[in-house]
Amino acid sequence: MGGALVVAGLLLQLIIGPVVWKAFAWPANAIVLAVFLAIIDAIFLLRKRVRVFRFIGTYQAAIPALAYAVVLTVVMGVTRQKTDGTWLNDMLTFWPFVLIYVYVAMILGVAILRRLAKLQLSSLKRDVPFLLNHFGLFLAMTTATLGNADMQRLKMITVVGEPEFRALTQEGAVREMPLTIELKQFIMETYDNGKPKRYASELLIRSKGGEEIHATVDVNKPVEVDGWKIYQHGYDTQMGANSQMAILEHVSDPWLPLVYAGIYMMLGGALLLLTYTRWSYKRLLPVGILVVVALGIVSYFMPVIRSTKLVPALQSPWFVPHILVYIICYSLMGVAAVMAIWTLVGRKKSGGFQDSSKPPYAHLDNLVYVGLLFMTFGMMFGAFWAKEAWGHYWAWDPKETWAAITWFSYLVYIHYRKLTKQKPSLALLLLVVSFVLLQMCWWGINYLPSAQGSSAHTYGT
């Protein structure tokens, strides 16, 4: 199925050109969403009559779909992305990439309906986390994608003492805003080395209703007025602290509540799964020691957490929880990778692999489950942080791209382990490959051309 979608996508790319997301602005996006939901419902209702429909929504369908998503997203992660670029340089408009993600969303939707159809009171403990995670991901993916066409991002250049109501679109067109903003004062604080510690703008905002609002807009602290969030975007870098102008960004995102509802559902599902995880107490001590050692190693190689001179973008309440859960995630996945390699080498020497339902495979599953849950927390916390800092929760920044690659890669392992028939050696190999991808997400992107000068996550370098 995935291969057929890639071929179909290539044909569409040749025949009609790239995906034009602006065509999905309201009400087109609402119509597309309704049709998509109707298709998912039809596939579910006809699953007993049509063989291919019965296949969609199963683990056998999810695994190759996720694998295709990983491969195409890796291509995105290693090539510099730009608007109106070549096929591989503008993956968000590349039909094979879009169709694979649509297929993943379709599998998600059918899987949710299949689980709902079998829902029983006795299975709620298992089903509720499943539904929260899967429906949350489905909701976030679909509404974020279709709602992107309705998002507006406008930049306004303000000068001290001069009221301004004009802003520039991303295409450079002038747009009259329903708000008038006057820059009263630009504020800048620096560290001893001269690097910015804080920069902000004191503003007088006049809303469309005539109300006057005095507000200070900091990095990570936007102000919301009449459905617009106003962000501190830039200033006159040559003048520095003496700057008499400030660049503000205005963001309107009407689909945000639906996206956040999906994110909150995923967080709730992850938290429930975390509380349901069970460990063998005999194995808990050695695994715990390994995790503590891994925590020390990971924290040592993340000097940013010990820095006392953070750039303004890092001065956020989300900084500590975002970094902390990722440190735990990296540690757990590191231990899982070491155990997988050890098992691979040991089993080959002994001449075979034992029952995959017994240790050490069951312990590896627990490590990966918990590690993925912390990875989910980290990604969702990062989404909240990005929204407060830059006005978008997910922009396919190279760091975010590799985070998605890693997340989907570990999902391939988890879904593969659900199969009745599986090869233990392949499961172990998937863990090793996933950990290699995790290294690219952690520090490898700093050396990729795709991230140089274009990633918002390279401030630490």
C-alpha cells in the first residue's frame, strides 16, 4: 500500500505539480476533513466485505506505513527545506510525503473505530490510554495540517512614538491590521560578554473596540489581543540596547484549540500508560543502575542545562521540564540500545534467539514504552514552548523533523512487537536503528547542512 501511494504521489507531482496548501483555506479545509472522516467511517463499516479495508487499521498496515513515513521524513531531515524548492527541498508540498501521512492518519482513524467497537467496561484500563493516544494524535495531525491554511503570520515594524497599523504578510504584501500599536520603549539587558539576556517592547495597543492596552512583550511572553498573539520578533541589531525600533509578529491561529485538545489527550494517554507499566523487581535494580549511569552521561553531554547565561529563547518555564523528560528518555533508550546490542551479540554466539515473550525482550519493551512516553512528554512540552516563543507549535524545523523521525521509528518497534509472528533479531535491530536516529535528533543535526542557518534549535552552537 505504501509503495503504491509513493508511485501515485510521484505521478500527481508530475501531472498537477506540488500540493497547494492555500487551496485548503476555510471552508475548503472543513469540507476536506468531513469527507476524510466519512471515508474512514466507510472503510470501517465495509471492512468485513472488502479485504483491503479489513487490512487498514491493523498492525500489519501500521508498520510499513510508519516505516515509509520515517524514510520520507529522513529525506526531509537531511535536505535543506525552502519554499518553492525542488521536490525533495520542499517535502511539505511533495505528494508522496503528503499521501503517506494521510495514510497514517487514515490507519489511525480506522484503528480508533475498531477499538471503540470492542470497548467494554472490563477493558477500560487498557482501552482508555490507547484511545487517548491514538485519537489525540489523529486530532492533532489532521487539524494542524488542515488548519495551517487559516493561520496568519504578519510582521509589523514599529518605531518609538509612531503608531502603526500596517503589517507585512509572508509574501511581502502590506496588510491593514485591526490593531494600532505604538512602541513606547525598547528594553534590552545583556550579559557581561555583551550577548542579549533579555529584549522586550513596551507597547500601547489600541484594539478595534477603542480600548487602550499597555503591555510589555518579551521573548516567550506574547500578548493576546482580539484573537491575535503579538510576539517580540526582532530589533535593530546594529543599535542594540539603543534600538528605536522593534519587529513584532502577529499570529492568528483559529484551529489552535483543536490542536491543543489533541496534544492534551496524548499527554493524558501517556501519563496513564506510565502509571500502568509493570516491572520485574528482580530486574529493576540493575536496570535502575544502568538508567542512573545513563542519566549522568546524558546530562554531562548537555551543558546547556548548567548554563547561567541562557539566550532569551531558552528563558522559559518549559525549559526545565522539556530538557528533563528528554534526558530521562535518552537514558532509557540508551539502556535499551545497549541491552539490544548485548542480546544480539550474545544470541548469535549461542546459536539462536529465545522466546520473544520472555526476558530480556519483555524488559526491553518496558524500557522502550517508558522512554517513548517521556519522549512524547518532551515533544508536547516543546510544542507548547515553541508556540509561546515563536508563534508555532510545529514548523518542521530540522530538530522537530528528527524528533518526528525518532518518535515514529520507535513506534515501528512497538507495533512490530504486537505481531503474533515476529523475528526477535529484527526487533532488536529496530531498537539499534532507532537509537542511531535518536543521536541525529540529539546532536547530529548540528552537523547537517539542512540545519545550518535555518534551525531555531542551533542557538546553543
